Amino acid sequence: MTETSLYRWTRDLHLYLGLFISPFLLVFSASVFFLNHAKVATDRPTSVVTFQNLFIPAGIDTAQGPAAIPIAQAIQYQTGMTGEIGFTRFVKATRHFVFPVSRPGLEASVDLDVDGRTALVSSRKTGMLEAFGYLHKMPGPHNANIRGNWVGIRAWKWFADATIYLTLFISVSGIYLWYTLRAERAIGKVLLTAGAVSLFWIIYAVNR
Amino acid sequence: MPSTASATFEKWNRKLHYYLGLYFLFFLWLFLLTGLLLNHGGWRIAQAASHRTETGYERAMAPPRGKTDLARARDAVRQLDLQGEIEWPAVPPPRGHFVFSVARPKDASQVDIDLATKMATVQHWENGGLTVFRIFHTFSGSRYNAPGQRDWALTTIWVVAMDALAAGLILMVLGGYYMWYRLERTHTLGFLALAAGFASCAMFFASVWR
């Protein structure tokens, strides 16, 4: 590949891949302000509904981790909800099976009385920015062995990864494109150094 | 817009696009790479990024002084030679105890001061190098779904840096749209790429939103 065609390919890929991924970058960037500065009262549900005569799957009192997810989903579907199950917990003392369910626009908790076959579902509708914030944090590092138990989060993981890989490509190709501009090399190097120094100074100051 | 003003805007918009990109390059890479670690908890490297060592000790100390809990916690942090963002326990501590946590990417401590015996019991976690790296992604000192505000100056500086990166990316995207729009030869393919991006994003939201 000649230098000219390498330049053209890099420039075009930088442009078109950048345009494609830009809506996702805007979602991630806008949600940073929400995650850093917003305060939401999450303890006030917008609806509390009781479901009775539920079918209780076998093994509900012993299943843990990934094995407990299908059991929680069997309960979840009887309540008509869809979404990602955060974790599951069986409380031996009260024989209650408890799990949270979330998706963009909804946050709910299910408290199932196993012996009474009754579930109390408390849910809260969330706004658009909170939904962006939720997606920004998903799938996240916690409970990795059960994460992605809802198709929406499995799909989002692909989009989040695509955003990362394409942004990495765009940043590397951007360096190449900048370096071809001889007149901008000096100031570019100063800015690159200033950025690196700022970042490493903050990391040093926070950890010293 | 007069042609000279338009040319000036175009020139500075282009410069801003790569100046912002160059200044924030290392910040962006930090967030992209830690984002991968956070999204793939099952990866071996991501598991290594959860490594931390726990120690514990007790130390005699003067009762923490101050008009507020935060001031008392700061006094205790100073006496115990700790640093970081102060966080409060989710459940109230037992009577006669003053309990809080202090955290930063490098380490975290849970402090339980028995006010009667003037003894502090400290559980301390030292994070491994990759863990420190990963924690920077989420180190904001404030959770939208929990009460409390950030109280350590360095957390505020880091949050300003995160906000600046997010604002810088938004400016680069918007400036990029303008630069693409001015390149007439790329309109058709560019429009298709942009429409595909917005359609993917909108279809995803439409299918998961409730």
C-alpha cells in the first residue's frame, strides 16, 4: 500500500466509522454528567403490585449463582416483567426469595413469599438520562457469572464493546492523520505532552 | 455567516477537533481500556484487576473532634494517617461507635472507632496495580442512587477531568459532524454511516425502553 492510499483509507475509515459510532459516544459522554452529578431518590417506588398464586419452581431454596437465574426468571415472567436480574437471594429465616430487575427506564425489586406463593413487586420508572447512566454501567464488573441474563444487556455488551474498539481505532487513526500535518506537529506534541502530564499528575496525586 | 468568519470558524473547528483529541488522548485510552475490563469480568486480566490484599490493625487515638460527622471523620483520618474519599455505612453503627470508610483508587479502609475505649479498629485493603487502574473509571466519590457528596479535593479534580473529557468528546463529535458536512464528496456515504449509527442506537433504545 502506498503512503497516499494508506492516508486515504485511514482518513475515510476515521470519518465513516466515527460517524457510525458517534451516537453511542454521545450517549456515553452525556451519561458521564448524570453519573458524576445527579442525585435520584431510588427509595420511592412509583408502583407496588402484589401477584398471587404463583408457580414456584423446584430448588428455589437451594439454587445459587447462575443456577438461580432460570428460577428467578420463571417468577419474573409470571409478573410480566422483562429485564436484567441483578442477583438472587433466598432468606432462610423468612423463606423469601428476593431479586432486583432492571432495564433502561425501569428499576424493580421482587420479594417472593415462597410458602405464600405471593410476590410483591416494587418498581420505579426512570428518566432518559438515568437510563443512559444505567447502560453506561452495564454489564459492569459485579456478578460477572450471571451478567447478561437478559437479551437487552447481551446486545448492549456488543454495542459497548463496539464503541470501545471503534473509538480506539479512531484515536489511533487520528494520531496518524494529525502527524501528517507538518504545521501542526509542534503544537500537537505540546498538547499530547500536556495531556499526559495532567493525567499522570492526577493519578500520582490521588495515590501518593 | 460572512465568508471570512466562516473560514475562521472552519479553521478553528478543525484545529479544536485535533487539539482536543491530542490533549485528551491518554484520558480517553484510560477510560476505553478500563471500560473493557469492566465489561468483561470473566477475562483473566479483569479478574487480576480485582486483586486486593486485606490487613487489619488497632490503634489508640484521641476521640475525633468536630462539629459535624464529616469534620470528625476528617479528624480521625488525619490521626490515622489515611487519605481519600469518606463514605458512610449503609446501616447505622452500634451506639458508642463512630464508623466510616475512606477510599481512593490505591487503597480503602473501614474505620470503627470505639468512643469509650478510644480505640480504632481499621480494616485496610491495598489494591493491586490493575485494580487501581480500573477503579479510576468509576472513582467519582458520589453515587446518583445514594445520599452524600464527594468530600475530598482530589476526587473533585478527577471528576472535573472526567467531565472535561466528556465535554471534549461531545465537542469533537459535533465539530466532526460539521467537518463532514463541509466535505461534499463524502455526503452520501457519510450520511449512510451516520444514519446506520443513529438507527442502531434508536432501535436498541426503542426495543429495551419501558
